[in-house]
Amino acid sequence: MAKTSKIEKMKKQMRLAAKYRTRRQALKARVIDAGLTMEERLEASRQLAQLPRNSSPVRHRNRCKVTGRPRGYLRKFGMSRISLRDLAHEGKIPGVTKSSW
């Protein structure tokens, strides 16, 4: 099980990313816009740098919904490979069966 502080940090990052999403997209569009002057683009870049670091969606790390494990995450199931294996063996994940050949 992951530390509670790491899980709470992840939740906070997700909230911040959602809060600043529109402002961040607008500023990025201004930075890329070739029709603006260089000074306007630099000012937009400075404003983008003033936003909180954790509001960037790139800083988000996918974690297992069951254990909070950050590695071995399977996006389709939203959990780590270890949790998936345990729950699949118990038959708790619909549509997943143990294969044998």
C-alpha cells in the first residue's frame, strides 16, 4: 500500500490540473501563436511559468486504485499488474480468465 501522503499529493495535483486547465491552454496557445509579437509571446511564457508547478498535467503519475502502487500500472484496468493478477485469480474482474495452453 502506498503512503497516504503520496495518494493525497496525487489527488491535489489532479485538482490543480483541472482548475488551471483552461488558463494553461490559453497561455500555451499565445506562446505558439506566430501572429503575436515576440514581447507578447514572452509575456505569455512568463505568465505560464507563474502558474503552480503541480497544475501541469505532465506531473501526474498514474497509480493503482487498489494499492496506490505507481509502477506496473495497466491503464485499461486502472490498477497495477500485481493487483490485477490477484483479483483475476479470485474471479473478481469480469471478463478476465486465467489462460492455459
